[in-house]
Amino acid sequence: MASTTSLQHTVPVEERPRERLQRHGPSVLTDAELLAVLLRTGTAGCNAIELGRLLLTRFNGLRGLFAASRDDLRQIDGLGEVKVGQLQAILELARREVAETLHREDVLTHPSAVKQYCSMALAHRQIECCLALYLDMRNRLIQVTTLSEGTLGQTTVYPREIVREALRVHAASVILTHNHPSGNPEPSAADERLTHHVKNALALVDIRLLDHIIVAGTVTTSLAERGAM
């Protein structure tokens, strides 16, 4: 097992993240320094700040880190079970904070939060997964339902099931989202067909399909923004 190293002997006291946090508050710390406060220690030859930078580089920033799975995190040298658990707890709190925003606010005024939520929910999935976000009359999130797991061409998403659930929870509109594990953010022909089938089915009961968001790693593609709705 690799030995760990703290910042005690590698960074002057006044420059250590924990001390800076106590003196000046969290806003003055970089992303890597905030991660260092959480991680507390690094590994031999890599202090906690450097480990934080490594995580941000490996996952292409905070957004990618938020979407990382437990297995992804465990592949990083220096992240044992305790650190992985701590990171997952923080990341889950971040996901829930975004979900709270969508429950409280009109999602149409927070398109970036919708994309962030979709990315957090799906970017780490190794198989294709499709979700439906059901919204009320004020465009606030009511609930999220998993529609399928597996390639859309192999696992059918039934528009009637989406309609049935939308009526059950009294939804006024719906947002679809699914991931592309391949990393290709472009919508496929199957994605476009599904979008139009669901849109037409919902329209029969006067419910709108607002968007279909594709998650590919840290990239999200909105069909609504592309005018493909």
C-alpha cells in the first residue's frame, strides 16, 4: 500500500488550504485546494493539493468529477475506500442540491441546471440509460423516472408508458434525457425518432415535450436548442 503524505511538510503553514479556509473562507480556494481540504492527505510524492489537481485533470474538471462512478474513482492511485466514500458523499450532496433547484424553480429559467442534473445522473453510466423528467404547470420538477437501461435500439422506450406516468403525476410537460457511453454527443436517427414519437404521444393529452438532452461524458446536447423538436 502506498504511503500517504499531508501538506504539513510540503506547503508553508500560511499557504495550506485548511488554514486559508479558516482565515479567508472557501471562496478564495481553488477547486484543487477545496478537494485537498476534503481529502486531507495525498500519496507518497503527491500531496493533497496535487491529488486534487490530478482528479480535476483526470475527469476534465468538476463536472466530470461529479459524474464519476465509484469504480472510476477507485482507479486513482491514492483514493482508498474512505476517500472514495467521502468524495461520493460530497458529489451526492451536489446532485441533490441541483435537484432541489429544479424542484423549486422554473426549469426553463435554469437550463444549465437541467443539463448539469442530467450529466450528474447519466455521465458515469457504462450502458445507455433513458430518463424522463416530469414537470408541473410551473415547470418545476415533480419526479424523475428511469425508462430503460440498455441501447435504445435494443431496449424499447414506450411512449404510452411516458404518457401514463405523466398523467398519473399530473405533469404538464416532460424532458427526456439519455446517455451515449461511446462519448459521441450527436443524436442518432433512433434518438430523433424516439423524440418525435414521444412528442406526438404527449401532444394527444395536451402535455409538452420540452427537450431531449443527450449526455456524452461531460458534453450535453439539447435537441430543443438545435431546433430538432
